Amino acid sequence: GARMTIGQRIPMRDGRLKVTGQLKFGADLRLPDLLHARLVLSPYAHGRIRAIRTERARAVPGVAAVLTAADLPWFQREPESHARALLAWERVVYYGQPVAVVLAENEAAAADGATQVEVDIDPLPVLIDPLQAMSEDAPWIWPGGRPGVRADAGAHAADIGGSEGGPSARSGNIADRAHYKRGDVTQGFREADLILEFTYRTSSVHQAYIEPHTAAAALDPATETLTLWTSTQDPFGVREEVADFLGWPENRIRVIPTPVGGGFGGKFTLLEPLVAALAVHSRRPVRLTLARQEEFLIGTPAHAAIITLKTGARRDGTLTALQARLIFDAGAFPGAPHRIAAHLLGSFYRFPHYEIEAVEVLTNKPGVGAYRAPGAPQALFALESQMDEMARQLGLDPLEFRLRNAMEEGDELPNGKRYGPIGLRACLEALREHPLWRERRKGPGEGIGLAVGGWHGGLEPAAAMCHVDRDGVVRIYTGAVDLQGTHTAMAQLAATILGVPVEQVRILQGDTDMAPYAGAAGGSKTIYTVGLAVQRAAEEARQQILRIASECLEVAPEDLEIRDGRIYVRGVPEPRMSLGEVAGLSQRFGGKFEPVVGRGSSAQTEQAPGFAAMLVRVRVDPETGHVTVREAVIAQDVGRAINPLLIEGQMHGGAAQGLGWGLWEALRYDENGVALTASFVDYALPIASEVPPIEAHIVEVPSPHGPFGARGVGEPPVVPGAAAVANAIRDALGVRITELPITAERIWNAFTAHLIEETRFQYEFGS
């Protein structure tokens, strides 16, 4: 059979260029006659724009224009999304919202000009706390009605339903509600021997990619078509959004994706509508690259959540009921992943009775965006902390308690669908055998914590093409952006099917004019959807090759096989023809064979949920509350590992980001809505010296629908990190921390309160 390249540890195709700094990114693009754009940001989180004075800025040498929404008619309306509010019209709704843009011949002049724009704003009341924003008497952030919904959360996961919702469910600043119910929770709590209730809080976190947003646009005066070059995860989505924004047909817009220097869900559509409008207005090419501070102020982070869980269990560890209330802070525009989070709460363990309610609340903060498994780190921090606490209070092993209640194939989800084959139990079983869990050796002040996470996986139709050339090179045409090595994995798929060395496969990523449709690179769906299209395109090309060879060799196609780019008759040791020779017969004057072109499409309708389980050992200094993560182990079900090397990279990166959620990261705002964490000095990220050695265990429970059984990989590993750390701290100190990030101060306060309570108890009741 074919030499299997599937399962081989092949380095990422553009990895060397990336680490040596040779890859050309969007900001490296040289366009003739280019204007550089710089934003002028609002110093208020909420207010009416009285005046924007631009005379001094226009006088700066090199400045070509200073524009506001008054100059660009597309912005003169209530915006329905964060991306369409990148020039404020009449009022600002978050701190840092752009109010003007300076266009100049060079970046320095643009920056100088921006400092000279004077903005006069009448402050309005600011809503920062979602609980306050929800109250009946809170002023409405959008008095004129409700803005539209961002597509990002939906692009990450298929719609998960849930009754209620839509514009009718809006009241005040509540933009959306979701509700899932099964059985009778009152009855469930009556049957419980233990009932626990906690409120968990997660912070707002930024995707913190290395490359800031960058986009350029140029109008072709001959055809009146617009070309955009942008660092995006979703070129076809950008084309649709910009066309809709400008009121143009999509065929007048071409989107050329540039390499993405980190996305994590934060690079869908942001700068592109503004940059498109600037290029159309000025009739010159325009580029806008955000400075790091702007990135923190106007990017689309994951916003905070408040999740209250009440759960019941019997003494033997059987779950009886779950009652959950989720409040997601969406910032100034709807699009929070509250529905995904609510659905996930009912998708891990068998609660016979549950009621889950989720609301999305608008506040005066930048709009929310997708961040690696949107909604899942928040939901699972709450659920896994709760499961851990129940196990401890019932005196049960936390891993066995989870195994006893874990959902599996055939179990019904809150949206009424049923699970196919899933690897939740397999991931837990992989950790059960690990020495860190089996022996649980702990030094002084140390604790060991466990948590699971998962992601149901996105769905989107996709197509791909496969050409075979005269020299035997296989060319795959795709519209999918490669964020994390998916092109390398696609090459492995095609090489395995066509029986050629992987070096002989070229992946050609086209722009929106040249490439077959592929959805956004997000939601852990690229290999599951586009990979399947690539597999089918390669299979069709293989059939064409074998048909031509069988005619030339006068052997039935099923008696032929392809190995190392050569065609053999089964059972005969010598090759008869090469792949290139066969393809060449279809590419020459007077040839009688059709050119070898395989076409493949997919429209997956069943999700392929991926699960991960994580184990951490921490040391806590009781005097300072400082936490050191000593080691981490993560087991993840990937269906079928097409490239274990790149999968381990995803697992390491996800685990590190999960620890970031748990211990360090938070965007903070003062009571006036001013961002206090607008630089890497103030926004704490996990650094190399703080991320422990991470041991990755790949689990394979094949998906019936993915290429060769593969599932999505990118999202699951981020999900369990925060809960695993919280559970390890509980193991070390005996205190339950319910708020992220778990800072030294929070630990010290909780531990001190715990000691005072213990001392009081001993004093009153005797030890």
C-alpha cells in the first residue's frame, strides 16, 4: 500500500521562515503611493461627540488628510458591530473607540498628526459592571435599539440552539437570553445528600497574539474593484463583511490573506471595513497597522463571565441536579459565547435534572470576540471546580467521580442531539494511569489538581482542487488560511492518498478570487472540513491517474498501486510508469486523456467533539500566596493524529494559554471605563520561565466523519487549565478560589480567612 505519511512528525512547512524572521507579513507589504493611517482614540468610555478639530493635524508636514465619520458616509449610522464602529458617529461607547483617522505619507507623520487632533466629548454615564448594566434603572447603551450580532462566536461553533433569544428577548442592556431545561431540578435537589452552590468569576482576557492587526486596501481605478491584504483567519468572511458595509457586490472585492502572526479567534474582521472605506474615499492605497496599546484598547477580547452553579449529588457519587445561571459581559456589541457556555455545562456529565439560563449583557467596553474555544474556559472553570469540590466533600476520588458521571456515546445533549463516539472517558483513563496521579507524591505546600475540557467543533462547507503535474508534483488549491500547520497536515493527507513523498505535494493558498471556498480558520474545523475536501480531491485525482495508467498498461485499475510516485502492477516488483509520466499524457498536444484535476467538497453536518484532560502539580507559598506550577500533563483525543508533532505544539500552546487564564491574565478597567492594562507591562502573560514542562499524551478515538478519523485539535487544550490550577490550589491549601485570575493576593486573602475561621471553630468547640 501507500507509504503512510499520516502519523509522521513532519515540521511545519513555514516554520523555518517564521523562526528566522524571513516570512513576509502584512506590515511588510510594499505598495506604491501608500498612505499610512493612524487612529485617534476617544479619552472617554461613553459620551457625545461635540467637536473634532483637525486644523492643527492637517498642518503637520506629510499629513494628507484627517477624516471622521462626517467625511465617510458608511459610518453615519448606528453600527451593528464592533468592526463597523471603528469611526464613532455622534457618540462613543467605549474607551479608546476611534473618532478620527489621520492619513499621511509615512508612519511618523501619521503618528504626529494624530497627537494634534483635538476631540471635544460630553461625558455620559458609564456602565462597566454587567450586574449594574442589567438592572432595571440602568441607562441603555443603545437607546435607539439593538445592534446586530458578531459572526465570530458562530464561526467557531455550529449554532447550539437554546430556546428564547433574538431581538424579542432584549430588555434594557440584556442583548440575548438562552435557556436549557431537563427534568425537574427541585426534585433533583430533594434526592441529593450534598448540595453545593458557588459563584465563579472569570476575567476578560486578550488573545495577545504577537502580530497586531494589520490591513491594507487599494482601489483599481480601471475596474473600480478593491483589493484588500489582511492578516485574517477568515478571508471569505472579510469579503462578505466589507461588501455589505460598502454596499458593493462581492465580485468587486478581492481579499488576499497575509500570513497571520497569531490569531486565537481575534483575527476575523476588524480593520477591514474602515481601511476599505479610506481607500475608496482617498483613491490611494491605505494601510493601517495597530500599535500594541491600540490592540489592547480596540481588539476583541474574551469578556468576563459570572457563573453561579448549584449542584446536587448522592453519597455514592451519583449526580442528581444542576442549576446554572450565566452572565456574560459582551462589551458594547452583542456576540458573547454565552449560548456555547450554557450548552457545554450540560454536555460533560449526566445530570438527570438541570436548568441552565444564560444572559448576554452590554457594557461600555470594546466589543467581545472569539478567543480559543469561546465560552468553554469560562464554563469549565466553573463546572470543573464544582465537580472537584463535590468529590472532596463526599470523600471520593475526583477522577473516579468524574468517570462515574461522564457522558459517552449515545448520551443526549441539551440541544437534543446525541453524542457519537467521543474520547472524554479515554482522556480521563489516560491520566488515571499517569504516575503523577497514581502516586500523587507531594512536597510541602504542594497540590495536585485535575480538570477536563472540550470543544464540540465547528462546521462549514469547503472545497479543494488537486492537480498533478508532468514532473509528478501534486498541487492542492485551497482557500483555507494556515494558522497552525494545517497546510502541512493537508500535504500529508494528499501524499498518503496519491502515494507520493510529502515533499512532492504543494499547498497553494489562493485569495477569494482564485481559491475554492473554505470557511474561517477557527473553531477547530480546518482539518475536519477542508481536510476532508482535500482528501476527496486527492482521491478523485488518484482515480483519474489509475484510469489513464490502466489504459496504457492494459491492466485493470484495481490491479495497480502507487508507491513513492511510481505506478506498480500488483505483485510485480518493478515500477511500470511514474506519476508524472501518466499526468504528462494528459497535458500534451494531441493527447487523448483529460488533464488530471481532482475536485473535492465537503459539507459536514455532524460535529466531532474533542476532549482534553489536564493534570497539574503546583506549589503555593502560604506566606505570600505565590503559585509555581511545577509540572503539567495533558491528554487529548484528536481522533486520528495526522501530524503528532504539530498536535503536541497545539497542546503545549493551549495548555500555556489555559494557565494564563488561571493565574495571570486580566484586562482591567476603572469605574470610568478607562483601560488600566493597555500594554504588556500591565497585562500579565505567562512567560517562558513560568510555564512548566508540559507532557502531552495523544489519545485517538476516531471520528466517523473526519479525514482518516481526525478531529479538530486547536481548541480543547486551552479549556481545562484554569480549573486544574484552582483544584491543585484547593488540594494544597484547603481553600476554594472561585475568581480568575488566581493572584497571590486572592490566595493570601482566602487562606487567611480560612485560618481565622478554623481558629475560631477550634476556640469555640475545642480541637
